[in-house]
Amino acid sequence: MGGHAKARGAAAALGVLGLLCAVLGAVMIALLPSLIEQQVLKNVRIHPSSLSFNMWKDIPVPFYLSVYFFNVLNPDKVLKGEKPQVQELGPYVYREFRHKTNITFHDNDTVSFLEYRSYQFQPAKSRGSESDYVVVPNILVMSASMMMEDRPMSLKLMMTLAFTTLGQRAFMNRTVGEIMWGYDDPLMSLINKYFPGMFPFNGKFGLFAELNNSDSGLFTVFTGVKNFSRIHLVDKWNGLSKVSFWHSDQCNMINGTAGQMWAPFMTPESSLEFYSPDACRSMKLIYKESGVFEGIPTYRFVAPKTLFANGSDYPPNEGFCPCMESGIQNVSTCRFNAPLFLSHPHFYDGDPALAEAVTGLHPNQEEHSLFLDIHPVTGVPMNCSVKMQLNLYIKAVKGIGQTGSIEPVVLPLLWFGESGAMEGETLRSFYTQLVLLPKVLHYAQYVLLGLGCVLLLVPVVYQVRSQVGGGQAGPGGGAVGASGRSPRRRPPGARISAGAALHPRMSAPRVAAALPVLEGLGPSLGGEQVGFESRSRALGSFVRGWRRC
């Protein structure tokens, strides 16, 4: 009796446990997605209490700037009108450090900050040193010549004389370090003396001189604390809601983010838009494909073919003109009116005529396309490689002897790639908290629901088996009672008590009817006949007496 009670108790306990598991699993299925969404929204906003704030403030991802120079192999022949021939040198790799200062929160759900950048040369990652010499166009001479193209001939002759006096030529042979970070140039000193403010350089001229140990302007972005729909979007840059470099309102708009984080919960229909102070414009990248970076799901975004298309091929870009072939963008209006153009490296994705005009260019997607791999749930970049090429438009200017007979050409100066990938402890922490844990919870909810359903079946099966067992025959053919136990057998040789009750179904008429049959069986039992007859007579007397009662 005690064993059956324990079995019933165990079945009931398992049933209760199953009910709890099933309820917990169902609740998790219903509420877990919204709970994860709330946690993501809470921790990607720009606020000191959010988990991503320190990552936003001091980017833990190591960024590298890789610079490739185009060494002009035939400068003298170019002056005579021949096709330029270039040789790619590099990469010259610099570690890029970024940190935000002057972080100020405002009442209108925005925060303003300055982000400073500094660079350190990495010899071990570079192919060459900063002391390598490179032949490139003299940007100051060629830019000044282009600016004087429509001026009176007398001014052009005076400029030719000044160039000759200062020893300036159309091409120069400088070291990588000088071209990058600046060099003393007598022409630069002369320009600063008589035309102050014409160039944003003090004393030295270098292509990256204004980027090292400097900030990228005062950004004001939305924090997402009060209105999440605008999280990370730029409100103002240097106090401006739009710039004035271009010729249309659309091109002058400051759209997207500051290029570091984007809104979470992306879909393949999402796009990446950001404002680039270096390019003086907003850029939009489009979704290409989904992928995985170190176990973390990502969306890859790339530049559309229309990014540097001219106004004829893509009318919205008309505001960036005057334009030339598709694949290059004129940035002279935001680069001291020098004839500088931006493009993809080796004129990738541009008009084929651009690459054909210069010998030594080999555009290909794998090496020269840009991409950003973003974790779609949080909007945090996992792996990125942004590549741009700086070009100078050169040609002969009548009246300025230094320009010779140069045929008009967009000549590449250098191309650079800014790359960074999450790694180390930051990557492991990101994977554990934002990938592994949600995945475990996702599977746990279904495991709990399934386990709960199985455990709920235990008491049901036990009850059904108990009821079915009540109608089955016991061992030896005896009837099984309602309790599931077979009736107790009478020990051999034991006599039935005179007061023992007959089976309810064994009525007296039936017993009397069976007596003649029992008496007839006597002769056939042989040696048992005498004992059987006496027992039969005794049984008959008992039945007749019972009937009289």
C-alpha cells in the first residue's frame, strides 16, 4: 500500500513541475523578444548608464590607416604630353587613435562632442618607411596654375617668374613623411604672407597635416534617451544643420550619423547614412549580404554605383558638379579650390576612361571596394574597411611655363583605407552578452515548453494505467478487483466456514440446478467417487436449508 502512495505522489510532483516548466516556457516565448528589445534599446543609447557608452566615448577597436602612393615614373614625358605611368607604393600603415572630449548633454535629447585623432607609424605592418621618396605632382604649383587659368596673361607671367625664382616645378620628389604630415615650402610661406587664409596650413603643407592631433569638428547628435527614433543621427556639425559647399539643398544636407554607430534592429531594407567631414558631404551605403564575423551575425553594406556618379548619370548628384566622368567627385569647393577629386581606389566602379588614361592602374572589387559589417540587432560596426582615393586634375595652363604640355588628366596621388575590426576582450564580451546569451534563452524557452508537456503526461499516464488495470484478470484466472489486486486464494485443505456468504451472482436456484450435474460427475471420477458424493450431499443439504431460510 505504501509503494502505491509514493508512486502517486511522485507522479503528482512531476505533473506540477511540468506545469511550471510549460508555463515558464510559454511566458518566455511571449515576452522574451520584447525584453531583449528593451535591453538593447536601453544599452545602445548615448547615456553614461548604458553598456555601450564607454565604447562610444573611447572606441576600443584598433583602427589602422593604410596609405598607398602613386609614384610617377615618367614626369618629364608627362610634361611633354605623354600618358602618365604610375607605380603603387605601400602600404604605409599608421595606428589611428580616437577619443571624444568636451562631451556635453543638452536638454533637447542631444549630446555634443569633439573627437580627436592621432596617428602613429607602424613599421612592422608597413611595406617601406616614411623616408621613402615618391614623385608626385606639386599640388601647390598645379593648383595655383589652375586658379590663374582665366586671369590676365601678365599675372600668369609673374607667377611663372615666381615659380622659377623659388625653384618650383610641376612634379616634386618628396618623402612619404613629408607628403603626409607636411614640409617647409617657400611657396607656402609666400602665399601665407600675401594671401593669408588662402590655405588652411601654417608654415608646412601636407595632405594629412590637418588630420593629425586634431578634431573632425563639433558634432551634435541625438542620444535616443527621449526619442529613440532619432538615435545617433546628427543634429548639427559645427553648429550647422547643413553645409554650403555644394550647389543644391539636397547635396548640402547633413544626413545620417557621425559614422560610428547606427540605429539597432536593421533589416536588409536598411541603409547606412553618415556625414563625412573629410569628404564634406553625407554618404549612403546600401545592403549587400548577410554574413558572420567571429560568430556574430552581420549585415554587409557597400557603396552604391551612384556614390560618385556624375549629374548626367545620376541627377541627384548634379549639386556636386562641375562634374567630369562618373566615378570621381569634385571636392575643390571644400578643399581651398584646389582641383582635387575623390574616387574609389584605382577608379574602381568609375568610367573605364579614367583608369585607361593612366598606365599602372588595375581596379578590382576585392582590393578596392569599401564595406562595413554591422551587427543588425545593435547597429554596432564589427568590421569595416573604408577606402578612398585622392586625385589631382592637371593640365597645361597657357602662360605658365612650369605646366609644359601636360594633357588634361585626373592623376591619382594616393589612396588610403581606414580599417578596424572588433577583437580581444571587447569582442568576447560582445559575443557573450549580445549573441550567446540571447541564443541560449531562445532555445531554453522551447526546451522548457517541451519538457513541461512531457512531464504533464506522467500523472495522466499513471491514472489511465491504474483505471485500465482494475478490469483485468489476476494471476491464475481469478477476477481482479476494483483496487487492481487479485482476490486472495484459500489455502489448500482449508474449509469454508458455514456462515461464509456466497458470491452475490451465485443465487440459490443456480446452485440447485448445478447439483444434478455434480452428482453425475461422481462415477466418472473413479477413486474419488465416495468422497465426492458425500461432499455433494452435504452441499445439497446446505443449499436446501439456505433456501428455506
